[in-house]
Amino acid sequence: MSLRKDHALFKEMYATLLSAAHTGKPISGWVNGCDATFGTPVLTRLDLWFK
């Protein structure tokens, strides 16, 4: 899965992904199409769960 640097919320999404990976919290994402260069799904939205 990839996250495009030209996404309007790139910094926020990247920071959220790093935080979730560090804390082990679950994250779900929304994919919209594939990257033409690498053929990987492109992440366009994140969903967070707080307990």
C-alpha cells in the first residue's frame, strides 16, 4: 500500500500511521485505485478506533 506525497493530508496521515505502528493500535484505510508505477493500492483515507 502506498501514500502519495501530493495528498492534501499527507503529513497528518503519515504521522497517524507512524503513531499507530508505534503503539500497536488498529487502523483501517480506504484505497482508491492503484499506483501506475508500482502497481500498489493507493491509500486515500484512514479510520481510527479508540478504546
